[in-house]
Amino acid sequence: MKTDEFKTQIYQLLSNIPPGKVTSYGRLARMAGHPGRARMVGSLLKQLPAGSTLPWFRVLTASGKPAFAPGTESFERQRALLAREGVTFSASHKVSAEHWWQQA
DNA sequence: TAATTGACCGGAG
DNA sequence: ACTCCGGCCAATT
């Protein structure tokens, strides 16, 4: 079980999330067969190569909100990208359950 | 080499 | 619904 395999798994899953859908760090980790490694998923997304086309913005915390503090640049960027796909936030910055990705 | 730091999570209070 | 806490473990100090 190498770290590289975990990374590959996560990247694979991430690329499978369709536009307009979202999931959480923890769920991705669990889908990859590594429950409890949510932080590693966050670490991977943080270190994504500059030119990557992976939809990092479709990943939220388990509570359904972005991992960034409201008002920060990253937060606004994520909100804009999701809005472009029809995913809107509630007043408390939470994404409604109907947008959550259900594995095919 | 050791300590600290996170784009996290679930349970408990 | 919200805060606190312990577990998580690679990357960074």
C-alpha cells in the first residue's frame, strides 16, 4: 500500500465526479479504501499541480460547506466555480443534499 | 530527528 | 446548531 496508489485513487475518483455534484474529503478517502484519511485528501488537493484540470472545487467538508473561511479568495473562487454548474449555497454557506454525488 | 501543522471527521456535551 | 476533543498521518518547520 503505497502513498502513490492512494493519490492515484483519489485523483481517479475526483475525475469521476460529474459537474453539478459534490462530495466530501472524508467520503473520497473512504471510497478509496482509506477511512480516516480525510486530511490526506485535503493535503493532496492543496498540492495539486498548477495546470491540473481536476475539479477540486467539488469537494466540501463533511458538514457540506467549503473548507475555506467565508470571504477568503479561495472561498469565493470555489463558490463561483460551483455556481457556474448550478450548485448554490444556503445563507449559512451550505450546499443542499440534492447536489451530493452518489456513486454510479 | 523531533515537533508542529493542517483544504478533516465523528462523537460527546 | 455549536463547541470541544481525540484520532488521523504526510508535509513542513
